[in-house]
Amino acid sequence: MAINYIYPDYEIARNQDRCINCRVCERQCSNGAHEYIEDLNKMVSYDEKCVNCHRCVALCPTRALKIVKSGHTFKENANWPGKIINEIYKQAESGGVLLSSMGNPESFPVYFDKMLINASQVTNPSIDPLREPMETKVFLGPKPQKIERDEKGRIKKVLPPFLTLSMPVMFSAMSYGSISYNAHESLARAAEEVGIYYNTGEGGLHEDFYKYGKNTIVQVASGRFGVHPDYLAAAAAIEIKMGQGAKPGIGGHLPGTKVGPDVSRTRMIPEGSDAISPAPHHDIYSIEDLRQLVYSLKEATNYQKPVIVKIAAVHNVAAIASGIARSGADIIAIDGFRGGTGAAPTRIRDNVGIPIELALACVDKRLRDEGIRDNVSIVVGGGIRSSADVVKAIALGADCVYVATAALMALGCHLCRSCHTGKCNWGIATQVPELAKRLNPNIGYKRLVNLMNAWKHEIEEMMGGMGINSIETLKGNRLMLRGVGLNEKELEILGIKHAGE
Amino acid sequence: MREGTFRNLSGCAISGIFSKSGKRFSGQKIIDSIAVMHERSNGLGGGFAGYGIYPEYKDYYAFHVFYDDSAAKKDCEDFLDSHFDIINLSKIPTRKIPEITDEPLIWRYFVSPLPTKLADSQLDEREFVVRCVIRINTVIDGAYVFSSGKNMGVFKAVGFPEDVGRFYRLDEYEGYCFTAHGRYPTNTPGWWGGAHPFSLLDYSVVHNGEISSYDANRRAMEMYGYKCTLLTDTEVITYIIDYLHRTKGLTFKEISHVLAAPFWTTIESKPREEREELEFLRHTFASQLLTGPFSIIVGFEGGMMALNDRLKLRSMVAGEKDDMVYVASEEAAIRIIQEDLDRVWSPKGGEAVIVTLKEGQI
Amino acid sequence: MRRVYVNEEWCLGCHLCEYYCAFANLNGRDLARTLKNVRINPRIKIEERNGISFAVSCRHCDEPLCRKGCITGAISISDGVITIDRDRCIGCYTCILSCPYGAVSPSDEGPVQKCELCTKNIYGTPQCVTGCPNAAIVYEERW
């Protein structure tokens, strides 16, 4: 190309006074953004290759590097921001669909940030979690509908299959293939240690990780990759993936370059072949078909395991969830439009779906209105960033949340949103062995455990402040929330009052 | 402002007296007891529940109703006429005293469901009555049924409880069980319906506390068809008890393990059989767990249950003398009516005191 | 005793250990100031070929060949750490020849140098371990 239309968004700023030419930046950049020039005895940078992942910044021993926003700008135009102009240039050049990774970065409202949590004052004592028991244990699954007694009048303690969690957070689906072996190992080991669950995603379960089965949710998606009887048997629960918040209505595509020997064996597809998940399940064209798959999976596992149905938060999510709740599903997972992805068409990611807060509020309300809320648990993901978001989601009516982006950040992810290139410098979203080894699971799992423990402490503090010492009484306790800066309609949908009311 | 338009938090005094042999005693005793705890109320609500007080009408539901005006009374009586046989109706006898003012119209009806209506509804009799009560309270403007059990009645008003007792001439009633409530709300309600006890059928609840689980409990109960119109803890607790006892068939001991469930660490330390039962109850009735401070006295046909929250964040003392059992927020409220007690104790958080009539009594 | 071990599986070949080693043994306070325009001569070195890399430094053998070979008695073991008496060392390099791991090397000043677990610099604990970004170099007890 003789003409380069695009000037880099970010520049690598090197403090030459501090640079000692150790070349760690050069060795660590899979994009080739740094180079040592022998003649000059100097490091130079190539801004156009930089994805702003901060690997070099984090490893530079002298803090000689930082990444800054380039000052370059187009003539200001409220209708044509630079991002859109650049996208036009890219498409004019490539003729292709724009690809992006991770969650929707656009400036849509974040409702979690417009809700505030209550605390006790005077009439009701707050509870100190350091001095009193504070319970965050959660069960996921349907509640028994009938109380039956034996001939001696004792209650028959028969419970439908359920999951037990030490805290209401799980690691959501990320497939082996989209993320590395080491990332999966970190998630599995952390889930085991914390007493929660991680999710295999649609890429099957690596044979090494069967031992973490009791903390594993296995996914059955439209591509059916890696699904076989042992896979189902190994898991604590099975998730049918109908949709994903980052790309509702479309399937997945793992490029053949990521399908090495291990991924190939785990997914049960030929090495080097593209793994393409169809947009719909081709055996599910309606709700009654979903019921058949739910019961097929239950049959296959002897009715021993709860079945989760995961959907993207779309416009009529409440009606869809209501249908799912009547179709044998034990748990409904709803993924909001902020949810992450290893690769999605940019236009889909940034323009399809609805916020998880609103989806959760309306699904919880609909299921209660129809008297079927006890039939299912609700798990929400796609936009949970902190323990405060967890507390707010539970108060809105969720049983539990799914986190993935936050978990990846604990593993080193800097949200450079370049997963689709397969060259993740942090060893997470890559199958290149030299890159994947950068994530040492011995370190990674501990960081995940730390994150979960930290959140648990914070959740306990917030619960104690509200005078709540058991998380089940926070569930759906919407009086514990107040809105700020929300209009009547938003408050109505969220089912909360405005601050001051 | 009325209860139901806002959430009214309150601190309170409670007291309960129960005769295990079913010996009936005068309502004056419970007035004497609750009067000792005058300081725990602020004159914004007081009330009583008496059991065994209508032996001559014991087979009929006794509806106590507040009316704002005679139009509401007419609407309500039309409804009652079309759904029930009204065996007897009268104004509830009261005594004019300066401490109690702004009284609504207060009427009492002894009723029995119309057999045809009941058969048409395909409901069991008690469910039919519950639905009718909820219907009146939510649909008929200005009418409020505040007592609907058999051989029992609730008497409540805005005022100090001892004045409310005198107003309702409680000394003229005799029963085997009385409970009482003195209210200390943080807001100023002007409506008698908001006072305690709250009751449905023969279940009545007096409550001192403020549950932090309120909205979780309310939303769960509304899913089962209850309408929490008053937005008070007592209302939702009564509905939970009705649901667990009448609909789900739990015993009061089991109900206490739902309302004030033991901590998981405690449950894990129990022998297998007990552990499994506690786990089952906590798991199944997670939405009926109450957190935050409370002490409640639940009256029901033939029994009484007193229960503290799991951390015992509110005071509650129990005492025993012969066949009499006493429970109150303060020991003084027991001593004033029975100086010489066989046993006095402070029940632990979550440990229910449940007393029932001896076999064959009443 | 605790020794420095290398987990080759996790070595990224980033060479940071070499820089932290050099910096520590120059008793530096600010890495940029200490190492700016300095050609480093670290006591730990990365060996790499065909995509495999790992760090090599003294293993603090129980029966060290370097000590056996030392003609002046400059090499001794104190609390398990093989140390060099720089006043005694005459720079004959016999130790360098006898070490099977290549863990002893000439220093810039004359006497030989080798890893002494940072016991003789201001840091006191092995800085290659602290500085390794992937826990490929660890300081631990192994049996």
C-alpha cells in the first residue's frame, strides 16, 4: 500500500534516559513493536505494531516505557468520530467484516454504576463479618415443589440435582482453543480451591483436567465440539449454550491456526481445521426442541446433573427465559451485551443485545409473576466487574454471577482487545507455545483465588452493612438498592426506587 | 400516611401468656404485662391477640373489620353476604377514653363460607377464607379485615397498648392465650390497620425488630399469591408462617428452622439425620429465611411460638409457672403478673419456645 | 538448605534475571542509573537454543569441584553457600575449568565471580528470583 490511511491510536513513549537496552521489550513483544538497533546501540519502537497490551511496560525493569494516546486527530466532527473514519478506511482496504475481541467498549449506560447499596443505621444493627458468621454459600438448581413425609412423619430429604458454591461467583465459559491450556488450568485449580465452578466453554475438556470435574461445568454448544459421554460424565453440570452476550445470534469461529494437536484432540476435529459453530443449534429451531436436548442430556447423565441453558440478553429475554424455565432447565444463564469474546464481528458486538442489569430485572420479575422463579436459578454474566456489581446483581434477583473478563485480568489481561490475533502477549488468548508458557498456572491460579477471596470479603462487608448475614436474603432484595440519575422507566424496569425515596 | 404507602420501621415491646391446660384467664393480665414496658412504645400503635375468646362461636371465622366510612362498610358487607353465611354481626364493644381518638368504624362478623361458593371455588375452606380476606383488603377501599381466625381475635389501635386494651375492654374477654404489642415506629402512621398484631386466619404475629431480608421475603411471598399491602415485617412474617404451616404442612419447630435457620457451620456439626433435615429446610425455603433483628410471638390455634433471630439481636425472656408460660421483651413484664416463677430463661437466637395445649384441652 | 532452582518449563528467555543479578551485585539502588550504558557481567546466565531456555547459576553443590580445585583456598562453604574470598583469589581460573555447570566466571576486576545467593550485597536474598516474572527461578528447599 503506497498510502497508509491510518495513524496509530497509541504511541510507545520510551524514556531514553532510563532505557538500559536490556531488550526485554523486544523479546516479549509478539507483535514486533520493539527493536534493538545495534549500530545506534539503541532501542526503537514501531507504534503501528503496538496493540497497547502493556506487556513491555509491565516487564521493563527501569520503567522506561509507557503507552500514550497519540495526539493525532481528524478534524473534529461530532457525527464522524476518528474511530468510525478509521473503520471505513480499514474496510475500504480489506473488504471484510471488522473483527473485535472482549466486551463492548462503547459508552452505553452502565446501570450498575447508577445503583447504590443500602446500609443499616440505628433501627437495625449492621453486622461485623469479622465477629459474626457471614454466609455466602449458594445453591443453584430448582427448589423442591412438594414436601413429602415418610411413615414416621419425617420429611423426605429428596432434592433435585444442584450445585453448591462457597460464594455466588463462577468463571464463565471460555473454550480451550480461544484461551490457552495454562489459562484453563489456572481457572480449574482456582475454582477447586475457592469451592466454585469454571466452565469449559464449547471447546471440550482437555484430558488433563478431568480431575477437576467436580468443579467443572461442561458446555454443549452448536458445534458440539468435544462432546462425548465421558465429557458429560466428568462434569458437575452441563450448560447448553444458545447464545453469547458479545455476539447474540451468531456462532463462533476458531481459526485453524489455533487448532494444534491438543486442541484438535480435545475438540475432536482435524488438526488445522477451522472450528466453526453454527449460529443456531441445528436441532433446536424452537422451544420444544430445546426441551428435547435438555432431556437428552439428562437421560445421558442419569438425571444426576443440573442442566444450564445460557442465552444472550436480547429484547424479549423475559419471555425466552420463561419458556426455558418450563423446558426442564435447572439454571438459566443470561449473558449481557457487555460480555467478552475471543472474537466477534465488531458491529454485532457493539450494537446487538441489551444491558444485563435490565435483562436480569425483567427476567426475575417475569418468572416471579408467573410463579416459576423457584423452578430455576438465574446466573448472570456480561458486565460484572467488581464485588459491588455482584451484590447489586444478587439484590436485583440473580442467584449467582458469571465472570470471565475480570478473571482474565487477574491472569494478566490488559484488555487490549486483540484476542482474535492469537498473539496474546500474556499467554492467555493464544495457542503459540512460547506465548502460552508466559502464563504460569502456579501463579495464575493463586491470583484468581486472591481475587475471589478479596471479592468475598467485600461482599461480606457490604452484606454486614445491610444487616444481612446470609446471602439468600439478599437475593431479589431490591429495597437494598436505590437508583441515581435514572428515569421513571428505567427505575420501573429495574424495580427499584430512586435515591431519596 | 397509611402503611403500604411507605416502609415503616419500628422498635417495640412484645408479650405473650399461654395456659397449657387451656384454663381461660382475663385479658387484664396481658394489659398489665405490656404496660410495664411503656417506655418501649411511643403511643403510635398497640394491640392484642386473644385465643379461646369466642367459645360460643368457635366453629365460625371471626372477622374484625375497620371501616373508614359507612360506604366502605356497605361494600364490604355486600361482599361478605355473597360469600359467607353471616351468623352474627355487631360493633366491637369499646370504651370511650381520652387517650384513644380518631377511631374508625370497628365491626365484628362471625361467618361461615357459603357452601355453593366454596364448592365453585374448588378451594379448600381455609384458602377460600384467605382469598376473601385478601380480596377485601386490596379491593374494597376503606375496608380492612384485621382478624379472621376461629375462636380468636385481634384488637389493635393507634395509642399506647395499655390504653388500647382499656379501649377494647380486653379485661372482659377470657382466653387461654394472649399476646400483646407496643409499637415504636420511626414514622408517624395515622392508621389503625398498621398496628400489630398482624393476623391471617388464626395465625397472629407480634414482632419487635426490623428484618433486613424484608424485600427478599416479600417478593417470594407475593409469588405465592400473597399481597404485602402494608409493607411491614409483621405482615410478611405472618404470610410466611401461613404458607409454611398451612400450605406446606411444616411443624412449628420446622418453621423455626426456616425463619431463623442455624448457620451452616452449626448444621454441619449436627448428627446426620438432623443435619440432612436442616440442610433440606434451608435449601428449600431459602427465601423464607429472616435476617436482621427480630423477636416474634406467633399465636396459632392451640399454641404459641416465640422466636428470636439467629444472632439474638433483640431481647426476649421466657418464664414458666405450673401450666403457664410467659414470654416478653423484658423480664419485668413477666414478673409483674407472676412474681414466683418456676423457671426463667433467655432463649438463644434461633431457638424457638413452642407451647401447645395439652391433649384434649379446648 | 534453600537453593536457587530453575523451572525450565516456565523460563521465557526474557533475560531479566541477568539484569537483576548484575544490578544487585553492583549494590545499585536505581536500576536505570546503575545499568545505564553498562555492559553487564551477571553471575546467572540464560542458555537458549531451539525455543528452549533456562537460567544457569551456581548450584551450591555439597561436594563442590571448584573448591577442590582452588589452589589458594579462596573458595569455601559457609552455611551451605559456596563463597569466594576475593582477597585470596589470584585469578588462576582453575575453578572455572572445573565447574561442570559453567557457573563460575571471570569478574571485571580480576578475581572470579559466582552466585553467592546475594548474601554479600545489600539485598540479602537472590534478586534473580524476585525479578523473575514467571516463577521460573525459585529459591526453595528441595529434598
